[in-house]
Amino acid sequence: MEEIRIKIPDEVEFVKQVPNIEWSILASKIIRSKFEEISKLKKGLSKSKFTEKDIEEFSDKINESLSKRYLKR
């Protein structure tokens, strides 16, 4: 299993209110959920008439959009 390090911003107020959060479990569930979403998208795209290059570009746009969305928080 891979290990990652995540920094939680101080601005996240609920962190102070719930001190006993199991961060590794929470992060694992969120990451797994996002991978499942990406997997479903790729399965749907594999049935399409897009080329592999089209799919890679679409995947890159999705990844960029998700990164911007979750890094802003």
C-alpha cells in the first residue's frame, strides 16, 4: 500500500470541533471514491468512438478540474 502525506489547512473549522477524526480512514475513503468515479468515466469512454488521444485529453481536463476544485478548499 502506498503512503501519502496530507496537510489539513487551519481554516477548516470542523477540525477543531472534532479532534478524534481518523484522517487516514477518511482520506482513504475519499481517494477510493474519486478513483471509482474516474474508473466509471474511463469505462464509459472505452465504449465510445473517441481515440485514445481524445480520452487522454479528456482525462487530463477532468484531473485538472478536480485538482482546481479540491485545492481551492
